[in-house]
Amino acid sequence: MAADSPLRPGTIAVTAGRPDKVPDAPLNTPITMAATYVAGGEVEYGRYGNPTWTALEDALGALEGGRCLTFASGLAAVATVLDLVGKEGKVLVPKHGYTGTIMQLADLESRGRLTAEMVDVTDTDAVVAACDGAALVWLESPTNPALEVADIATITKAAHEAGAYVVVDNTFATPLLQRPLEDDVDIVVHSATKYLAGHSDVQMGAIVVRDDELYAVLKGRRDLVGAIPGPFEAWLTLRGLRTLHLRVERAQSNAQELVRRLAEHPALSEVRYPGFGAIVSIVLAQGEMAADLLSRKTRLWIHATSLGGVESSLERRRRWKAEAATIPEGLVRLSVGIEDVEDLWEDLRAALDGCVG
């Protein structure tokens, strides 16, 4: 292998953010539990930096192709980005998107901080037209939980011509399946709680950018507000990141096989899948009651609100009051894990069989 050959994503996930290869060095970055540092260096205080964060940020930054900042949660990362918007600035956001983001925007709008305009990300022309006067264009692709896909490159070009920043929440796709910075997107956001950490035991968020000035502004906001991750959580997330490519490959393979089988099941009126990733949304023909019944009938699939873990989970999204009214009452979001696909199918099929009208 040539010394200047670029590494592929799976190799980056394993190798980035490691200590220098010197005799007796640990292979993994240790957990540094420190709130206070000896004066005279670059860190000075625990709110400004930590070697364990740095290792994770180096690794995730390398995967996305930019510079990374980690946060205490995905919503802390979201809030930091929304702070970029000036008073009464306009933000475009998918009408079907992560409820945490939508609720933050609604809160800010109710207090006169900004205005939020919901758009259908599948209608590229309408989104492009709405970019006029926008300060920030927030995209999810695929959207949560409708699994709609946006034309990121076209929308980004239009947004930049209108003078707006573009943000892509890349939680569902992960940098293994989609690298928005390559489409000239300004900011990538992750709920690292999900696929990046991958084991349902961490809460963490991340932002990745390419522009050094924007990085400095966002880091300044993190330093000031203190929305920092814990060292142990950073270490767990980096540990999870090492197997990201294996987990995504297996979960995606499982999802694609389940989609093929689900398409024939009589309990379903619709199967939504964007063609990549491991999130599938199904719509029960008998609506809300059937969807709730499904969540109670599975033995292997876990009824839970999060996603992206090694275990498979499912949830009727409209059980949450904040979910968009245009999401069908009978929609169940499946987060497909890495179990044996035959076991997943047998459990899901048995539960669905009991939901046929």
C-alpha cells in the first residue's frame, strides 16, 4: 500500500484517534478524568478540552472529512448550531424530522428568536424557492421517521446562493453511507447516541465542519455554555466507533432482507425504505391499534424510542404528541439490529400475523 493512499472508511473507523505508535504506548486512548489542568498549556480547564474527547473527535472528523466537536447529547449539538441564527432569522426544516429538533425550533420561535418554516424535502424545487431569505437550511436525509431523501447537493447550492448555512443531520446514514461535507454542506450533526456509539449505553452529540472559522465559533459556544461530554462517554463512543462499519454492514443487510419479505405481508399497507441504512418504517393497515399491538407482541424486537443499537427495536411514532400529524397513526419505525435475520423475521412475522384484520 502506497504511503499516500487514502484509507477507506472501515479502516479509518478502526485506526483514527489512536495514540502514537511508540514503545509501550497503549493501543487505545485512555480515559482522562480531569477537570483541572496545570496552567501554561492549550487546555487549562476541563470545559475547554479533554484528551479522550480529542481522540473521538479526530476519529469522527476523519470519517466525515472535517473537524469534529463532541457534545453532551445530540440535542446539545442541535442547540449549538441553532445559536448561529440571528434574531428573527429564518430556518427551513423538514416537516417530517426529528422531534427534538422540531421542538427546539418551536420553542425558539415562540420566544421571538427566529422563524421556522417547514418544507417537504422531497420537493426540491419548493425547498430551493424557500431558501430565499433563509439564514439556515436544516436537512435530514433520510428523514425521521418518514424516511424521505433530499437532493442535498442541489439544495445546498441554492441555499449558499441565498446566503444561508446548510446543516445535515447524518445520524441515520452515518458517514459510512453518506458524507454531506462532500456536497459542500457547512455542518454535519450526529446523535452519537445512535449508530456511532452503537450499544444503547451512551448519550452524546457531535458536529463536524470543514471551515476553521465556523469551527472556532461553535467551539466558543460549547466552551461558554458547557455542553460538554463526559470522558467515559467519549471513550465508550470511540470504542463503539471501531466496529461501526461491521455493525452498519450487517444491520443494513438485515434491513434489506426484511424489506423484501415485509412487502408481501397482508398486515401492512406500506413499507418505507430509502434503499440504504438500517431504518425501516412500516404502516399497519389496521392503523393505531394494530401498531400498538405489534409493539406488545414481539419477543425479540424491543419496544423502545431510540435506535441504532446492536439490538433491533421498534416504535409507533405517533404515540408521541410532538410527532407530525402527517405521520400515519399506524406507522411503526423499525431499527434493525445485527441479530440473525431469520430470528428477526420469525419474531416480526408472528407478531404481524396477529395484526391482520
